Amino acid sequence: MAEMGSGTHVYEVAEGWAKLPEGVEFGYTHGIVVDADENVLVFHTGNNPVIVFDKDGNFLRSWGEQFVGGAHGFYLHQESDGQYLYLTDTSRRIVVKTTLDGKEILTIGTPDLPDIYDEDRKFVPTDVAVGPNGDIYVVDGYGQSWIHQYDSEGQLIRSWGGKGSEPGQVNCPHGISVDLRGEEPELYVADRGNNRIQVFTLDGEHKRFITDDMKMPCSFYYYGDEIYFPDLQSRVTIFDKNDRLITHLGDDENASKREGWPNIDLNLFEADKFSSPHGVCVDAEGNVYVAEWTVHGRVTKLVRKRG
């Protein structure tokens, strides 16, 4: 059986895990989350954009036709009255908060900031996070490279960023998460175009860069004291509580050099190698789920091996 990882973090690949019913196909698989019932939700650009599987990969249900073509960032947040999804749609250029079965609660569109956005300069959100007080953070990764902070009702509080490489500037801020591992919460931004992670206070003040052991970070998932993130150029990376490398999973240095990447020939995919990881999550048992950015979609379950 194919394996990935090293040291304390070794995984068996559960080949053929996601069992799609006849007539249902993935588009680009961009986001993946696991809920409190251990169901795994996949967000992809094809028909039935939200597909729900149980932990064994059995299809349970699907919904979300309004996200066809635009499905991108996908975040599950536990709130006082239950679990909610925050979804970004790069086609409609909006952020939507929903229940787990798709009931829309809140929609955030283009901020009223005429110095940043107009008919030519579009808002194209790619990811979203929620702070401890309910504030919503949105990264405009595919638009103007800005970061926006809203209250829980969707009212704009502040914005920062702008395209560049200086501290506080970003280039394709593709993913965002709130890090609760330290003494005070911090914002981690996947500053993908600059091949780095940039860390901010919850009020948008630059704190530091993280630049080692990464290629093109896409998004983040926290599991205990560890942080997991997809490096778009063919691996998933795990850092410890000090943001030091534990291991890379599925590294394939040649993947992004192949003709047509990320839409390479299906016969070139290898069970123990990634091509274009875009989303990652971890369940309560430490098993890892990875969604890849490729035209036919690809979802992999890695089962954690215990010594």
C-alpha cells in the first residue's frame, strides 16, 4: 500500500476513497472540510459543488448549484449555535455564509471602496476566516490583493494590503486563517504570489514573514499545535507549533513541469504523489484529506499510522 510522510507522521493512502455515484463528477476540487460528525465536505467547480461523504468515502448528499464554476475557498466554523460554512465564489465574486445543508445566512460582495474597486478592478475573493469575536476576514486573492475585515453582520471594519512585497503588502493573498495556538490570536495569510506566509495581528498590523520550507502556500488547517497547508506545486507541508517543518507529504518536484499542468494526463497521477494540492483538512483521528486543483478533481484520504 502506498505511503506518504516520514518520522512521526506516516500515512497510508486510502486509494479510491471518494465514491461518487453514477452521473456525479468532480470539477476542480478546491476546498475540503470535516464536520463534527466526521463527514467530509468537498467544494468543487462542477455540478453539485458541495459533496458530502462519510469518513469511509460513501456519498451522502450534494447541493450548491449556484456555486458551479466559482467554487473556491471553503471554511467550516463552529459558532455558539452550530456549525457554519463560509464559501467564496470567484465567478460571482462574493462570500457566502451557509448552514451545513446550504441555507444562505449572509452574503458579502464587493466592498464600497472606489479607490480600490471599479469596473476594471474587480473584487475576486479566494478565502475567508472568522476570528474569536465573530469578525470575518476575507482575502481578495484573485482581484486586487487586499485583505478585508468585517463584523459578524458583514459590515466592513478595515482593509489593508495592496499588491507588493513589502511588509503589509501581498501578492495573491490566496488563503487566510486565524491561528489560536499562541498567547494571542494571529492572522496567517498565504501570500502565495510571494511564496511566503505573512502573519498579522487581528487588526491588520504586520508581524512577521514565514519563508522556509514552502513553495506556493494555498490555505491552512490547524490540528492541535500543528499547521497543515497545501503547497500548490505538488506537496502538503506540516509545521509544528513553532512553524518549523515536520514533514512534506507527497512531494513531486516534477509535477508542475509536466505539460498542461495542473491538467496532466490522468495516467500520470501516482497514489503516493501530489500534483496540485489546493485544500487540506484533518479529522479527529489525525487522518488527512487533500483536494487538488485539477480539471477532473482529485481527493485523497491519508490514514495516519501509529507507531
